Amino acid sequence: MVTPFSGAKITGVLLFALGIILVWFSAFLYFAVLPILDKLSVLADDQQYMLNHLLSGTIGSLVVISL
């Protein structure tokens, strides 16, 4: 039987799963991708600093996933 709360439960589970995926993806970016970029990058220090902060955050995860 479908109740008004079943949609809320499904939405909650999906949002929780998305949050877990974003946390793991953010950790992967921080520990796996950023060290490689640090070695390969020819950017200036301030640009590299901004790139690290962009990619290590959840916003960076969302941007990369949306690409």
C-alpha cells in the first residue's frame, strides 16, 4: 500500500545514499587525485591552492560528478 510517507522514505534513502557517495568521492579526490595533480601541475602556488580547495570539497565533487 502506498502512503504519503512512502515517497518521503524513498527520498530520504536516496539523499542518504547520495551523501555517502559524495563523502567517499571527496575522500578519493583528496587522497588519490590531488597528490597526482600536485606533481603534474604547472600552476602557480595560489592557483594550486584554490584548485586543491575546489576539488577537495563537496562542491568539487558535485562539479566533477556533473561533468
